[in-house]
Amino acid sequence: MIGARRVVRIAFLIILFSCAAYIMYCAFFFFTQREFYFPGRRFHRTMTANPPQDTSVIWLEHDGYKVESWFIPPNHGTYHDSFPVIIVVHGNGGIMYSWPERCKALREMGVGVLLVEYPGYGRSGGDPSYESITFVLVKAYDILVTMPRVDTKNIYAFGYSFGGAAVCTLARHRGLKALILLSTFTSLYDMAMQNALPPFLVLDDFDSLKVLREYDGPVLILHATDDTIIPFHHGELLARAAKSAKFVVLNGGHVNQIKDWDLFWRKQVRDFLKLAL
């Protein structure tokens, strides 16, 4: 039989190695978390982008670098004196250049679109972080409200995945009439704990739950039940936190939950914003 001391020694070594492994796991996360949370920065593109016709390319300056944004007005003849605008922020694994095609129905509906890139993505300089993303979104908003024919009383924001957290952050600093959040997490603190990591290691909080508790405007929240990247309960918690929320249950996981973007804008979003559109 194995002696009691040997059993204790083996148990101690197992605990010691487990603790060491967990500390290494936490340290690895701490030093690489922005690489993990912003994988799209690896898709840095130096080729010339082709914005839609009539697009205004706006370069936002911050700390010596420039971040790209596109203002795409609605199609001619779809509005009268002024038009509403939806600020669109994509997920952390994508890039801004793929979104004009997804948003074409908005322009046909008489809605302008402002696409804002993350620092370090596409042709943009800098590094993505809570501070830098908040800065460029606020600066883009401030430029938007000075542009002719923009109805400053009807500015909305749509965010997909990480973009939902980004537009929630914008809502803390600037007036947005409504928010549309697709597959968005509650906070990076919760995402860390979901992966058995202590939340105090998180450098960028992006606490959407806290924002929605304080936000007075209506919120449209859409989440797929089979989302394995940002689980469904994140959407449920966001809907409960918002003062005025409409919660739409989808399927198709984290990536394919919107099968038809034209239908999404024309049906889900038009119905939600029916007073303005």
C-alpha cells in the first residue's frame, strides 16, 4: 500500500502543478488578450479600397495615426430635406470593407450609413483598445452631426458581436436614439470568467450590461440560441438590463444568424424604428 505521506506528497505535487499551469494560463491571457479579442487586425490591407459611389472617406486622427471611416448617404430620391443615419460597427473578426454590400437596403430605404473601422484594421493605424475605439467612435459621431442633411435627432447605432459592445460604449458619451445589438456579449469581464479567468485581468471592460442599465432609448437585441462563441444567455441578460428592449431569438450560430441582410434591414430594423423610417 502507498503510505499516507506519499499520498499527501503526490496530492501536493498535483495541486502545485495545477496552480502553476493556471497561473501560466492567466499570464498568457493577460499579455495576449488584445491579440485574442482583435483577430481582425491581422487582416491589414494596403490595397486601395473601393467605397460605394458618393461615399465620403473620413480619416479620424488620434495619437499620431489615422483611422478610416466611410459616410455613405442614402440613394438619391429616397429622402426629402434630411435623412436618419445608422452608425454600423462590425465584429472583431471582420473588416469594414465588406459591409457596404450588407447595408445597401438601408440606402434604398432613405437611411445614411456611417461605417467606422477599428484602429489597426484595414488601412487604419494604431492599436485597438477600449480607449482608442471609444475615441474614434466619438470623433466620427461629432463629425457626422456637422454634415449637411443629416437628421441629428435620428442617429442610431448597430453593432455586430464586438461591435455591439463598441456602440454601447458610444452611447455612454453621445446621444443615440436607439441601439441595435446583434450577437453581443454582456462584458469582457463575463467573457473572461466564462473561460475560467479572473475578471481583474481584463484590460478593456466593454461593459454593455452597465451601459444598457443607464441607457434611456429603445434597444433591439438579437441573439441565436445556438451561438457557441457568445452564448445565448448574454443576449437574454442584455434584454433584461435595458429599460426598453425588444428581444428577437435567432438561429444559425454566431456567424450565419442573418441569412438575408436586405430582409433584416427592411423587416426587423424598419419595424423597430418605424416612427423614424
